[in-house]
Amino acid sequence: MVRLVLVLGDQLTDDLSALRAADRDRDLVVMAEVADEAAYVPHHPKKIAFFFAAMRKFAARLEVEGWRVAYTRFNDPHNCGSIPGELMRRAQQEDAAQVIATQPGEWRLIEALDAMPLAVETLPDDRFFSSGTRFADWAKGRKALRMEHFYREMRRATGILMDGATPEGGKWNYDHDNRKPAKDDLFRQQPPHFEPDEVTEDVLKLVERHFPDNFGDLRPFWLATDRTGARHALAHFIRHALPDFGTYQDAMLRGDKFLYHAVISPYLNTGLLTAREVCAAAEAAYRAGDVPINSAEGFIRQILGWREFVRGVYFLEGPDYARRNALNHQRKLPAMYWGAETRMTCMAHAVGQTRTDAYAHHIQRLMVTGNFALLSGVNPTEVHEWYLSVYADAVEWVEAPNTVGMSQFADGGVVGSKPYVSSGAYINRMSDYCSTCHYRVKDRTGDRACPFNLLYWSFLDRHRARFRGNPRMAQMYRTWDRMDEGHRRTVLADADALLARLGRGETV
């Protein structure tokens, strides 16, 4: 009897476990562009277009390779609007009673498949270095889950950047060398941009018709939408940007959105690239002498360490993880996140390039937009849904731990040992934003004081009972306590006034 083989939009990999378990001469691959996936948060138009175009091309490849594929387009009049609905429709057409699926990357879809009346065989997603079981075994009995410890185990297990039993170069981590600000460089290579072909253009027109009011610019559309383009983007990064990636990975510039970043996360998170081939390419470049150890190690740690770690956390912590709010923050997300005017240059640039490109690099996400939301007490569910909406690489298994855990500390310390908060000094050190800002980064009080300066101390004061015993934050509290009492009162009053303006929807 025919079986249905479900392939989701973030599972566009030839070696997918569901495809390996299927019989291409008998079974039917089911893929669908459905409203439940395209609209459960207000996704950026570029994100929707990227997923739909990549799905269409992957389905066409499967057909060329001899698979039978039932592909439902978004505007198909018979479209049921959900993955379970499309599976039920195809099951009735084919007289099928069984579905083969690779585990989805979101609890929402896992639960939807579990509730179906069809027999669903869910297979592990083995495109990752670590399985959920392996991560759970590693985590069992530990007082705290720390990425660095997990990363070292993954290095040992895979042999990546290892010299026998010791780390290549004699150190596990070269972050000490990776925190330099960057300067403008007219000759710095930018990531490749890809002109839309006929398939992509059809998708762009569909998105324009059906999602005209979503936040973000659909055009110009420049993402690759097939494996050939994704592989070209990876090769370009390895050759032109990886050598300096490590040194400048935390830098931010007004005139350069990408600096030395790979901009391959959309391809990784949809399956057009695999983690193994990406790490192999970076390690090969290092061993060939083309890339220094600090850049190779820093980049590989993002994939082999951090990406694997947050996936483990997401599935270990369970379906409620994305809704946690350990600090009880309740403020609404400020309108500036959706493009409203702001006088803060750093926020204007981070949100502006998010609007135009569905992209911002990890420091912009963590230390600008995330930092401001945390310091001002925004409800982490709103922050989570914003990140999930606006970035082309955002699928929940990777986005939620990065936002709820690392960025907002809403999981109470599962991902990070302390909140990632900073004053304006950090942004000034790592960027050129502050030189043109309405606010003055060196002012600690007053109408022109950098909002990060005011909110930083307000946050620490507000949450003192929780964090005063944290050894990584002790110095911050000692600095605060040494300040003149009158100055502290002024800082808190100015911070309260700023938060009141935010609450009234005024421009900040």
C-alpha cells in the first residue's frame, strides 16, 4: 500500500530520513504551502518567498529523481490550509493510511502530527551531529547546561579541529582574539546576491498578492533558493570572508550590513546546506592554510557548538519553553521594532536592515534589539514572536532558545548563566552607530543620555534580588553601589521617564 512521505519547508535535504525510509517506486511525497505555516506569525515577505521558492525547486528535483510528488501551492483552490489537512486530503486520494515523517523542528507541528487519525511514523532528524537522546544523556544530572562543555564533547566525538585527543592549536576557544571593531572598507567582499529566476518570480508575485501588509520589503529579493546557489554562497564565504570572520564577528557598521558574516543560516536551516558540509569546508580551509585558527574555530563553534546546543535545549525543555517568562516582563513590544521612528541610531539600523533584508547578524540581534527589549522589560513572548517573524533563517527550534534563553533570560538561566545586558559603552566600542546618534553615549543622565545607559542600571536595580548573588554580575553591582546615592536616584528617575514614554508610544 502507498505511504505518504511528508517533507516540510525546513527539510529540503536529499538525505532526509523520511526519504531514505520511503520507496520511490511506490510512495508519494507530500509537500504543501499552507496558511497555517505562512501566517501563524506575520512572517517577513522575504522569508515566505524564500521558503516557497526553495520548496518548489526541491519538489521539482525530487520529481526529476523519480519520486512521485503531490505538491500543493498556496493559491490552489483545494488547499486545506494546514499540513494535517493536506495529508488527510492526499491520503483519501491515494487510499493511504500511513505517513512517514522526519521529526519537525517545532513542537506545534509535532503535536499536530501526533493528533492525526493516520498512522504517522516519525523518524529522527539525523542531519545534526547530536541526537535529542544524546543531548539528554549529556544533560542528565548536570546542575547547569553550558554550551562550552557540550561543544568540547562534540569536538572530541567528531574529531573536528582536533589533533588527536587535544584541540587543534592547543586551545578550545579563541574568543579572546575575536572582539575587534571594524572599519569601513570599500573593497570588502559582500555575500553573493541571486537574481530571481522564473520560479522565484512567480512566488514573489504570489507573496505580493497574499501578504501585502506584512512587515518587511519583498524586493529586491536576493536569496538563493536552491542547493546550487546555497553551495555557491558557502564557497564564497569560505574564500572571501571566513579569514576575517573571527576577528570581526562582533563588529557593527552603519555602512556594511554583512561585514565578514556567512549569511548562510537560511540555507542551513532549510536543509539546502548541511551542518557537516559547512564544518568540513571551514576545517579544510584552515588545514590548507587559507584561514587562521581563530576564525575557523569561532565559526565552527557556531555550528558544531551553539547550533547543536540550542536544538538540544529546545527539545529537552519541552513544548512550553517558548512561552517562559522568568523575569515576569510584561511591556508591549515598542513600535520601533515594526519600523516606527526612533532616535536611536543602533536600533534604527538593526531594524532597518531587518526590514529590507530579513537579516541582521547575531550581535545586532543579541546586543541591540534583544538587549533593548530585555532592559526595558518587554514580554519575552512578544520578542520571540518578533524574531520568529522577521528573519529568513528563523525556525522555532533555533530561534526560541536564542531569544527566550540567551537574549531575554526568560528561561531563568537554562541557556545562559547571566543576562546578556550592556550599557551603551559596548555598542560604542563595537560599532560606529553612536557617532551619529541623537543620544550621547557618554551621558549617564539627562534627556540626551543613551537609553542603554539608563535602562542598564534600572534593570540591575529592578532585578537585584535575583542577580546579586550571581558571581558573573557581582562587579556590576559593586560599581552601582559605589555611585553617589543622588546620582543613582537620578538615573532611576530618568529611566522611569524613558519607560513611561515608551509606554505612551512616544518616539524614543
